[in-house]
Amino acid sequence: MSQAPLLYCPCWDPWKARGKKLIKTKAGSLNQKSKKTSPGGILKDQSKVQLNPSNTSRVKFSTKTYVQPLRSREPQDISKVFEEEITPGFTLSHSKEHIDVTLGEEFFEKQKPTEEAIKTTVPGTPPKLETEDVVADLVEQISELTAIIEQLRRDHQVTHKQMEKDMEEKCNEMQEEHDNKMREIQGFHIIQVNNLEEQYKKELRNERATAQEKLATMQKEYKYLKNAFRMYQDSISDEMEEKWLRRQAEWKKSERTEREKALLQQKQSLTKRFEMELEEQKKIIQNNSFLLGRVYEQEREEFEKQKQTALENIEALNAKIKTLENEMNEKNETLHAIASSLHKAELELQKEKVKMADMEKTIQQKAAAVEEKYRINIASLTEENNTLRRKLIEKNEEIFTERAQKSSIFGMFD
């Protein structure tokens, strides 16, 4: 086959015109007529070309309709070429851009005439060549294909314009919906901000009222406790003074009585002993004059011992007096401790006053912090609203670019 320029045709039939199959031919004018051959020339070429009988029908090609598959959203490879062999020697290669039909040598192989066909040939009527039929079919198919392509182009332009109008209407509707939604969101946002401000003001008023009520109750309680503590302090001091005076008088009386009793007992015991000793000494002197010196010495020693015991008793009494004095000092210390505790209680009351002032300051600081928090929340909400606006604008731009790309793709097919 010669490498000549080709004529192309689509393989699909949207109007069910059932176009005939095309074969590969040389390029030429569409209105060019097939060359007529004279019977003499045909007879001259009979030695070279075997003719089919006149009563035989034309070569019929198997007609197949190829339906274009549905377009997918995924990008397709334009350069990809598909080849199909319909009959031996008849191959169809098609891609996104063009369709090629190639006729091989096998398609033009001549059928060997049988003996019966040779016998039935009529020499008077010259048989038609197969190439003339093929050329006529090709011309008809080319004219049909040109009409189909023009109709397709017109329909594509109409659909393209209709789609552009639909896209513009859809864009306008989406823009109106976007504007309405933005207005609704802004109105809802303003209502929410106003509600939050009113709620915040109500909460501040309630907190201030509760704080003032708490302050009033605490001041009343503080005054009541202060007066009660003063009364309690006065009553305790009076009771302690009375008890102390009573105990002091009782201690003095008990000390005097104990001292007097001890002195009387010692005096009586000493007098009794001295009298007994005197009587014994008299008896001894009377009885034993010789032993007077020794007895006198023994008695003196005993008297010294008694004197020492008496001194020890006196020291013990002095020790008791000292212990009583120590107890008196301890009682005085307890009184001083009570006075110091009272002083500490007054200091604690002053500290409570300071704490109350600090609490008022902290409440004011918390109220200021809550105000700042609501301001920050309002600012964050405005920022989120702005980001949502930007995202909506970007999304609309992306949709518009996608539609523009689709329209450009349709224009390329045009």
C-alpha cells in the first residue's frame, strides 16, 4: 500500500444514519468523479485482472455501530490510540482527536473464480470493476460524513451557548444565595452579640448585687462578732479577776492556818518532849548522879538533832511558800497569755478587714477579666466570619475556574 494522505471519518452514528465503512484512499476533491474505463481497455486488462461475473452482487462489509462511552471526570490520555481489526485487511484505529481506517493487501486479494462462474460469464456485457463500486461508496460516505460533521458542529455550538447561559444563571443564583446567607449570618451574628452583651450586663449586675449583699451581711456579722467578743472579753476578765481574788484570799488563809498549826504542833511536841526530858533528867539526876554528864551530853545531841529537824521543817515550809509563789506567777502568766490572745484576736480582725478589701479588689479584677474575655470572643467571632467569607469567595472562584476550563475544553472540541 502506498503511503498517501488519508481521509478520516467518525465511527459513531448519533442519528442512526448507518453510514457505510470507509477505506483508505488517496486525498482528492470530494466532487471528483470516478474514472470511466472503456470496454476495450477492460478487455485489454483481462489478462492481468480476473473479473467477477456480472450476476454477482457487490462486496458487502459487515456494519458495526460503535457507541461512544460515557465521559468520566478523570482526565483521559488524548495521545492514546486504539486499534481494532474488523475484517482481515480492514483495521480501524481511533483516538481522542482523529479516526484512521486502513485497508491492507488482504482486503484486495482477488477471489479465485470457480469453474461454474467461468462458464456462466457472458462475453457481451463487460463486468464492472470492484474499484468503481468502492470509489462510489467512498464518495457517498464522505458526503454523508461531511453533513453529519456540520450538523454535529452546529449542535455543539448550540449546546455550548445553552450551557454558557445555564452557567451564568447558576452563578447568579449562587451569588444571590451567598449574599442572602451572608446577610442572614451577619444579622444572626449581630443578634448574638447583642444577646451576649445583655446577658453579660445582667450577670455583672447580679454579681455586683450579690457582692454588695455579701459585704453588708459580712459587715453586720463583723460588728456583731466584735460586740460579742468585747462582751465576752469583759465577762471573762471580770470572772478571772474575781476567781483570782478568791483564790488569793484562800491561799493566804490556808498558808496562815497551816503555818500556825505547824508552829503549834511543833511547840506542843517540843514542850512535851522537853518536859518529859526534864522529868527524866530529874529522875536520872536523882537516881544516877554519876551518869549526869553523859546523859547531859546525849540530851544535848538529841536536842541538836531536834533543832536540825525543826530547821528542815522550816525549810520545807519555805519551799511550799515558794511553790505557792510560783503558782501565783503562773496564774499571772496565764492572764498575760489571755490578754495577748485578745490582742491577737484584734489583729486577726484587722487582717479580716484587709482580706475583705482584697476580696473586693479581686472581684473587680475578675469582672474586668470577664469583660476582656467577652471582647476577645467577639473579636475571634469576627475573624472567623471573615475567614468564612474568604473561603466562600475562594470556593466560588474555584467553581468558576473549573467551569471556565470545561468551557475551554468544549471549545477545543469545536
